Amino acid sequence: MKITDLLNENTIIPDLKARDKKGVLEELVKPVSDIVNISHEDLVRVLMDRERLGSTGIGDGIGIPHGKLKGIDSLVIGFGMSKHGVDFESLDNRPTHLFFLIITPEESTGLHLKLLAQISKLLKNESFRERLLGTSDRNEIFNIIKEEDEDF
């Protein structure tokens, strides 16, 4: 399975407007909530609960907010980008620009961890991050991710 098998182009937000963590999460979940048919408030709550355990801002301008949810059948991924950067309480205390949102069914721990590892691996590539930051076109973002995407 590939990341782009789970990433719907409609869940890509090329220009996040939010300036804080909760605002980013609220923006990221709006298109995803329609796909999983769960209220965006419930999705934000799950993600904020996870953030209280420790920030999913992993450094190098990357955030991978994620959560597990009862009542959904499959994994859903969203992507957002903030040109100005957001204080996401990142491990390196620097602004976060690239966000991959992962929502998984509660019982899919193995797949959840594999997906987190694959996205982390992808985002370690500095030229990949720079290519993403160099565009503001949803379709181009999807294609950049697709070019680098490997089975996980």
C-alpha cells in the first residue's frame, strides 16, 4: 500500500491559514471529516487528546498529527502546508510548515505505525520537503508525494 492510495487530493490544503496548533488541526480535519463521516469537532478532540501526550511536531518543520478513532473503516490521510509556519510545539522549537494528518481505525495499530514510519522516512528527505514548499498547487503536491511514495 502507498501513501497516495490513502491520500485524497481533496484533503490536501496547500495554504493553511491557521497560526496555532488547534487552528491547524481544525483546518486539516474539515475535508477529512466528510470522508470518514465523523464530525470535525470529534476529530479535533481525538487529535488534541493525542497532542496532550506529546507534540507530534517532530522537528525540521514537520508535524504528523494522528489519532485512532472508533467507528471508521479505513485509514484517512490529509496534508497541509503553512508557508509562514506555525508554533506546533515542535521538538526543535522551530515553526512547523508541513503537516501530514493520519486518522486510523482504533484497532489498526500495526498499519498505523507502518504509515507513521513511512511518512517520517519520506519527510526526512530535505529535497522532498523543499519541493513541497516550492509549490502551492494541490495537484502538484499530490504528484510530488506520488513520485517519492513507496509501499509500506
